[in-house]
Amino acid sequence: MGLLIVVVFGLFVGVLAKLLLPGKDPGGWIVTSLLGIAGSWVGHLLFSSIGMTGLASSIIGAILGAMLLLLLVRVIRART
């Protein structure tokens, strides 16, 4: 059940990141979900390293982390 929650949350965060960064993106729902899950992890690590904890900072960190990864994927795809 926990894995399902992580995937659904990752999908939600990935969709929000794509909405906040419009443009041509590679991949479909699977890539969106993976970016959201990885972005949640990256955002959590970044925010917790500076001492920001709590639900609101976790959600904001997850979205910012997913946006960062989405930009990184765009840059890598543009160079190839």
C-alpha cells in the first residue's frame, strides 16, 4: 500500500511540475511519475539538509525537486 501512495504522490507532483514548466517534454505518464518520485526524494533531501521539515515544506520541496529534474532532463535531451 505504501508503494502505491508513493507512485500516486509522484504522479501528482510530476504533473504539477509539468504544469508549472510548460513546454515540450519527453515521455508520458511513466516518465512523469518517475520524475515526480525522484523529485520528491531530491526535494526532501535538499529541504531537510537546510532544516526545513513539515508537510508544507515537504510538498514544496517535492514540487521544486521535480521541476529541477524536469529542467535537467530537458537540457540533457536538448544536447543529444
